[in-house]
Amino acid sequence: MHAGKHHVSISFQNLGSSSGGNATLLLCRHDRTIHRFLLDAGLGPRTVAKRLKDCGHTEQRLDGIILTHADSDHMRATWRATLERRRIPVHVWEPHREEACRKGVPRSLARPHDGVFEPGDGVRVSCYRTPHDRTGSCALRIECGEVALGWATDLGHADDGLIDHLAGVDALGIESNYDPDLQSASQRPEMLIRRITGGRGHLSNQQCLDAVRRITGATLRSRALNVVCLLHLSRECNRPAIISELWSRSGGELVETLEISRPDGPGRLHGLRPHAPTATQAELFT
């Protein structure tokens, strides 16, 4: 390694994403240190441990949990005992702290922040508040050296501030919650449908695609998106086949970057490093 240069990389693997629960493994390497985080903890600790083991992750250590917000599908109360036993800190935006503590985060382990924080050496996280429900959610920009990952779920709608916040990331996780036709045909109460589709709930498949296009349009050509991971699909009002058809028809080259998350199992492990976006896990962490 040249003097003054740091060996940095980011690796991530979604462990499951839906209205029933969301959690993603995040590995950030800075020189010889590898930080292990969860992005959201909406899957219980036993489920997370099993899926990590099934994916070949023998190391169960966590250096922290980073919350987008504290809804129960992002912070499950069953984590309390594990957090206390293993002394795992939970990084939460200050306006969400009280709700997170009600959802099981011990006050002694809550790490409130004002929108920018460093959960580990060489790792910087900045947040953008999204118009989701009453208290909003945090769209995350996670940076380790020159590598950046964007993570945006429970958006409401994608405004210009969100696009600017996520421009230039190397990989993006973003919600693609519902198909409008399936939503309209569902037996859901009209009030719930209005909450989801009214600009303060979730993004439709088309709104997601439009947001990704805008993010790539705001990004220099030399820094194209390498991975787009679609999150938070509604079990009742969405289908992976519908999303695949939409992106095949309208996504252009972006379709080659696509991963559609699953509600009941992990996705692929993605590795990012400066100028080597296709690095394998072995290359990243050796």
C-alpha cells in the first residue's frame, strides 16, 4: 500500500426485505479494520444469525446497528436481550430515539445523531430525511474512503434533495414497494391505500425507476451505478415479475445492475472498492 493511501471497501448483502422485516449486512473495510454493521434490524436476531450462517458468514460479531427509522419492520423489539448481552450500539437519528427505545433499544446503547456520524474508523454516514409518515425516515449515504453506498427505503416520494444526496454512489438500495394496479385491486382499506400512495408512504415501481434514473442523471459518467438493489416489495401488491418486465422495457442499461430483494431470504453479496466494482468477497477482505 502506498504511503498516504488507505485500503478501503464496502460489501453488503440484504438478508430480507418486506413490510414484515428488513435487515442488511454491511461490511466496511478501512486499512486492516473490518467494521460489521446491520442496516436496520427488522428481522429478529435468530433469523439474522441463521441467514448469516447460511450465507457462509461465520463471524457473528456486530459493531453496531444503523437505523433508517424505528418502525417495527426496521427495529424489532426481540433484539433487546441480544443488544444488552452483546453491548451492540444502535445509531439512530435523534428524532427517532424515543420510538427506538420503545421498540427495544436500551437507552444505554442508543447512539443518537443529528444526521452525520461515524460509526467506525474511516466510515462516514450522512442522512437525508424523507417524507415518510409522521416522523420521516433517513435515506443513508455510507462512505468509506472513495466508496459510497446509498440506502433509501420508506421514501414517500423522491424529491430533489434526495436525488442530490444519493448522486455519485457506487451502489444503491431503494424501495420499489407496489404496483398501482395491484394496489387498487387489493382489499385494503381506502385510508391505507391513500397513506401508501399519497406521497408520504412508499414508492411505486415506476416511481422507483424514475428516481434511479434521476440519480444516475445527476452522477458523473465516470461513476456509474454498479448495483441497484430493490427493497421493501409489498407481498400483497407487488410481484418480482412485474418489476423485471418494467425494468426490461424501460430501464435501459440499468437492468444489468438490478437485484430484486426477497422477503424470506438473503440476496447476493456485493463488493465495492475504488475502481474495482466487481471484486469478490475474497479479494475485498484479504
